Amino acid sequence: MRLIIKEVSFSYGSFPVLHGLSMEVGDGEVVSVVGPNGSGKSTLLRCAARVLKPRRGVIYLDGKEIAALNGSELAKRLGYVPQAAAEAFPFTVLETVLMGRKPHLKWGVTKRDLAVVGEILRYMGIEQMADRCLGELSGGQRQKVLLARALAQEPEVLLLDEPTASLDIRHQLEVLELVRDLAQRDRRAVVMVMHDLNLAARFSDKLILLKDGAIFAAGRPKRVLTAESISAVYGVEAIVTDGNFGLHVLPLRPITARESAIALGAT
């Protein structure tokens, strides 16, 4: 397995957020972490990116503990796009994507660095924007640029925290199709935090459903996204169908506290 998270726990001060989480991501696999607000999704990704240090547990990248890798080694092998990254920086698209080459730089930008970045810009369909400032771009365009910056590191693993947040439906699909293609084409392991269950089911090989900092269910989308699991985790009544267009979750209404208490009393 490319990325292994083993029995990871984390607390903000005395407040526990993650409780002994374990998961594995293989080459070419897209895994989405889903769950309600506050369930620990982004914290899990920050631990995997070594932004946060777990209180307990170990994270392995290609069999090596990430805690043992120096910053440059980690950046060459793992790309992380945080949730709040889509802000406008005072740099051009080319300058922003070139920042991703920092782990590979020695004395300055080389022809190879420019070639790698040029290839990524073409692949992402943003080559024509190379000289534009990031602040001039739409949210969807900026998200592509920030993903391109992570790709410029040439990582084996991509960690994406809500890559489609605040994007319209076209840009959501464009970004997720790029992510899936990257995983399949280059055999990269991808972990995404997602809120849209239907998009997560469509573009992911596996889902990790979190509740209160623990894994409630994990596996193929059909196994994880059931009416029962959505009720238990989100407190929402939903219809889940699996037809010609794949798995679809239709949320109907929130389940009241009284209904939850009655259901608990009946078990």
C-alpha cells in the first residue's frame, strides 16, 4: 500500500478529535473521507500531511514513517492542497505552479523544472493563463492552479481537502475528472475530503465515513452509503438508489431528536 494510517489519534488540547483511525490507500486509488462537520475529516488529512502530529499512531508512506522523512523528501512524495488554499496570491499562474518545484530546486529553476511545469499547465488546461495573476481567476480556475502546484512536486500521494468547495457544478466535475484521471494515469494514491456524497460516490474507489472522530463504515461506495448509515451518522432520512447512472443519495429530511431517542429505545 502507498499510504497506511495506523491507529491514529489526535486531540486539540484536551479535546479528542480522532480515535484510533486506520486506513490504507493503494496506487491508483481514489479514497474520499466523508462525514458531518466536526467529524475529524480535515484533521485526519492534516495528520497525514504532517501538518499536525498525532497523539498516537503511525503514518507510513511507501513503508517509511513520515515522521522520519525530512521536509524535502516528504514534499517530493506527498502533495497537500488544504481547504483554505483557494485564496488569491499576488503571483502569476506560472510563478505559483513553479513554487511546487521547490523540493527539487538546488541553485535555481532549471530547464527540467520549466518542462515539468509546462507539461502540467497543458495537462490541466491552464497553459493560456500562465501570465495571469491568481487574483484575476475564478474560484474553479484557482483550484486548478493550486492542484497544478501540488502536481509540480511530482508526488506519489495527493491529499486534497474539499477540492470542490465553493465551485459551480461544471468546475466541480472538471476538477474531479482531473483527479480521477491523475490517479489512473500516473498510479497516484489520492485521498480527498468531500461533503457531496453523490460526487464522492461517483469519483471514488472507496469511502471512509467518519462519525465523532472514528470510522463508522469503510469500503466501496455501495457498502458505505446506505439509508441506515446516513441516518446514523448525519441524522438525516434519505433514499439511496443504484441505477444506470450509479449510486445516488436523495436526502429527505432531518431526523428529530425525539425520533432518534425512540429509535435508540427500540434497539
